[in-house]
Amino acid sequence: MEVLRPIEFTRIDELKILQNVRLLHKHDLNPIYSKENLIVQFEISGDIKGTINCYLCLDQLELSESDKNYLFPLFIESMNILTGKQITLDDEFSNFKIQMSPPKLSMIPREINSSLRIRTQKYDLEMDDISYKVLVDYNLQAAN
């Protein structure tokens, strides 16, 4: 019989994406509630199964088409880099065979509240003088 146990990722405190773009772990204790967001999902298979959902919180933000054309691909690539680094840098995962799907993008926002989720990490995606809230939610399990 296969017994599943929850998996925790070590957080990455700072990740430079481009010269003027970085992802910073947010140590804010205030919960983030979002109804307007862009979602990127990664399916994880192999010895570890589950999903990683990444939310770019766009509540109360007015974005032009050119802003969206710049921000959305950058967010997708940032989440690809973050999740890839978390998997490769975490000592616990070096013994597992893991496959990660390409990112799947959803423009249909989902309601999310970081206070209700145990395995959610908060980040700020900083570009020059603009900062966007990012929530990364892990639903992963490994077989014992």
C-alpha cells in the first residue's frame, strides 16, 4: 500500500530574473486576498505528485496592453525559474525522480486567500519601481 506524505519546499529569498527584475520572498504576516489574478500551474509527476499554482495578484491594478504583453510572459518565466530552482536546490528532492510539466496559463482568476493555505509562499515581483504580489501554492505529496 502506498502512503502519501505532504512535501514542503524551502523558500528562495531572492531570485534575479533580469537586470531590472527580481523576485523577493515576502516576510509579511498580513494575508493576501486576491480575486483578480493570472494563474500559472505546473503539474509534478514521478516520485512526487501534485501541482504548483502561481498567482500574479492584479487586484486594483490598471494595466495597459503593452504592460500586459511585457508582464505576463515575464511572470510565467519567473515562475518557471523559481519552481525549477526550488526543485533542484532542495536537498530533500535530490533523491526523487521528478518531472515537471511546462507551465499552463489561465487567465480565469480564482479567489485566493493566503491565510487559508498552509503551503503558500508570498513573493514580490519587482520591476524597476513597480512591485506585484505573487502567491505560490504547493499541493505536493511523496510516497513513503
